[in-house]
Amino acid sequence: MSLLLHQIVLRQAERSPSSKALGCKDQWFDYQTVSRQIRSLAAGLQKLGLMQHERVAIYLPKTPEAIFSYFGATAAGGVMVPVNPVLKAPQVFHILKDCNVRVLITNKARYQQLEAEIHQCHDLMQVILVDGDLADEDPVNNPLSDSAFVHRQSANPMNWANFLKPCAWWEPVSSIDADMAAILYTSGSTGKPKGVVLSHRNMVTGASSVAQYLGNTPEDRLLCVLPFSFDYGFSQLTTAFLVGASCYLLEYLLPGDVIKTVEKQQITGLGLVPPLWVQIADLPWPQGAGDSLRYFTNTGGAMPTATLAVLRQRFRYAKPYLMYGLTEAFRSCFLPPEQIDLRPGSMGKAIPNADVMVINELGEICGPHEPGELVHRGALVSMGYWNDPERTAERFRPAPCAIAGIPGKELAVWSGDIVRKDDDGYIYFVGRRDDMIKTSGYRVSPTEVEEVVYSSGLVAEVAAIGVPHFRLGQAIVLVVVSSSEIDEPSLVRHCQQCLPAYMVPIRVIQQTTLARNPNGKIDRKPLLEAYRRLFQDVEAPVS
């Protein structure tokens, strides 16, 4: 039976209403309570006049209100847009405007960063503050038209209590699994982040596929550390809810917080990205603190071999699962625990419900050990990029092995990652076709960083590159040209004001000129070659 995203929670509420579903700090919510909150939120959005497929942005840290909002948005027939809480105002405004967000759910602190310019978001119908004062004006009984909202310039956002006042029963919307459920923003090799449109089927099938090979059960308790704007971060929720397991929300502050929470909450499944795993492996774990873990997973980059060895020693009863994926197709492959020692460095094989191919430049399937582009087909392939047919056409193209005799051509997602297969079909990463930087588990567009640097007025030319770094995966380095000696502290401060922390460069290098390719564009390849060993001796691997 096909399920819509919110139905995975509502179904579990019918099956096991008193089972724990969601934990945060010292509070736990059972499935019945979570289901009731989702229905109330959906009713509130419908009372506001949210139409089917309209976008609801959630700009919150990991809180129960955020979870209710994600699933409540789709229950109302809308499309949820998780916004990474570490983003600064310019990045948030890009998302709100790009996908024409109609409702924004956030808190006071984040709203204050947006308030002065939020009137520019002409499609925005209502702002809801989860920590709004009860004394605020109550617009529930006075729905706003677009013009009224712009005239008020968002002076009186709706508070959470008034928004959830019992006023109307939730009316389930006639949706199908092919309808839009979410838009997740991810960086591309050029320009601003683009919105990946995911259907209900994409998200539910993804949860089912991961739960299948991880063997998730209602007895599992997953720890949510990664941001929910990251596809695998959100997957911790969907994987748990699909099987009736529970998940605990941790607003990550220090690596030690993860250790304490794993022990206190008896976590059985933990998924992180390489930079966090490196920090975790560096810390002393109390004896037996990780014994509750049944498995741990890695995605967002290669796990350092030394780090993996330490984790396997510390987590005595846990199986490691090394994964590879891209937002445009969720997960693509994983390496089973029993293959880790036999195939070091491998990304594994395709996950359930996916077909992963390696295709050469002639459009043919590569032979063993022949490098080619990883191409993913199947139910996990997303719907494309929001309002961007050109970039959608570049990345989403007909599958090379389309079934003959069937009208139409199935679309596959072409990853841009160059890989190879061994004689047994296991996949190994080789490199990228473009200039994307992978740092701290995030994909970062060098162009987006460069635009901010140019806006400082401190440089004549700049190239942002990703240099290998043991802890970060890649560190962002700026190579700049200026007519005078560069003021590095001022340039870094400007980046800190305009960019989230993971996008801020950690080194600035000044040159007299920058190499260019035959088309006259800055050529990053010589820079990458010149500075690839920049941080080689900065940190030693854990032992």
C-alpha cells in the first residue's frame, strides 16, 4: 500500500498509540500525541487558507514543534521546506523567495534576523512564532490577504498557541504518492542553492529501503543529530516512524553531548557525517557508554580508515554501515558490515529499490575498473529542481538502459560523481566532474562563496577551492588577487557575517594572478594541485 509522508506517523498512532515516538530534553511524546499535534497543525494551516502544493518553510532548530510542522504541512496538502537553522538571513531569503513560501514557521530569535527585510517576500502569507507571546494579536479569526500582509510588514506574526487553537477539524487532502511532499535546498556547482523537489513516494520509499537493510524495529531508538534540511538527517525521523521506533532530538553543541545522550537515552542507531565521527573518535568514551548501539552509519563523505577502526573498537556490539547518496536520489548504495574489511574504500552496492549504474562518456555501461559517472534510477529519483527546467534537464536525463517497448523514457539522475566497479560490482569513488566542495558533510558551491567575497570590495579576483582536510573532509580556501596587501581578518569577518559557519573559509592566500581556462574563466585545477597538501601536516589521524 502506498503511503503519504504524514501517514507513516498517523498509521503508527493507530497501531501503537502509547508507544514512545519523539523525545526532546526530558520530555517524550507518544505516537498518539504526535499524531494529534500533526492534525492540529494541518487544521491550522488549512484555516489560514493554505492551498494544495503551497510551500511551508520551517526555520527552527531540532524541536518537537519543527517535527509537528514538517508532517503537518504535508497533511494539510502543502509542501514542507526545512530551512537549516544555521543559515544567515541572505540564504534564508533566497529560499523563501525561490520557492514562493506562503507560511513561515520559526521562533523569535530567527524572525528578528529577518524582520527588517521580510516584506520583500511578496508570496508570504503568514509568519508563525513557536515562542510568540500570548498577548500578540490573534489573526486566526481575521485571515490575511496578501495585500494586508504586505501592508502590515509582518509586524504581528501569529503566535503558536493561537495558531493551534481548536477551530476547525483537519480535512485530509486528496493527494497521491506522486505529489510533492518536500523541497530540500542543496548547493550546486554554480550559483545559489537549488531546491530538490521530493515526492511522497521518494521519501516513504527511501525510509523503507534504509529500514530494510538496517533491520529497524519498534525497539530501536535513533538519535537525531544532523539537520533536518539534510536528506539523511530527515531520514532518521522517517525511518523511525515507518517501523514504529522512537527518535530523540539533540541540538548538537559539542561532541561530548552526543556521547552523553547515547548513554542516557540508550540509543541503538546513530548516523553522522565524517567530521563529526572524527570528533567523536577523538574523545574518551566512558566504559560501556556505547554498548546500546546496534549500528552506526556514515554518509556525506568518506569515513577516514583510522576513525572507523577506533569506532569499531568502542562500539563493541554495533555494526557499521557506510553509505553514499545525493539529495536528488536520497541514498544510492551502502557497504554491508561484513564487506568492510574485504573491500576497504568501497561505497558498496545499490540499496533496495534502486538501480545504480556506471556510465562512460559514450552512454555505455562501464566494464569492471573502468571509470564512469554514477547514474541512479528507480523510485528514489526526485522530481527535479524547483522552477529550474534548465538545471533539471542537465541532471535528470533518460536512463541509459530504458526498457524497450514501453512508451516514454524513465528519467535517471546523473550524479556528477566519477566511480568505478570492481569485478564483483562493488563501487569505489574516483572524483567529481565539477568544482563542488564537500566540507563538514555539506555540499558548498564555490561560486556562492566567491559572490560573498566579491561583495566585500576587498579583492579584485577570487577563487574558492576545497583542499583535503582530515577533520572537515575538505577545507574552504580562498585564493585572491588584490592591488594591495589583503586584509585577511576583515575579509573573514565579512564572510562570517554573510555565510553560515560551515561555508566560512579557513585560509586566505594572495597571488598576483589566477590561471584561466581557454574560455577565459578562472581555472581552479592548478590551484587545487598547488594547495592540495596545505593541511597535510596540521592534524594527525586518531590512533
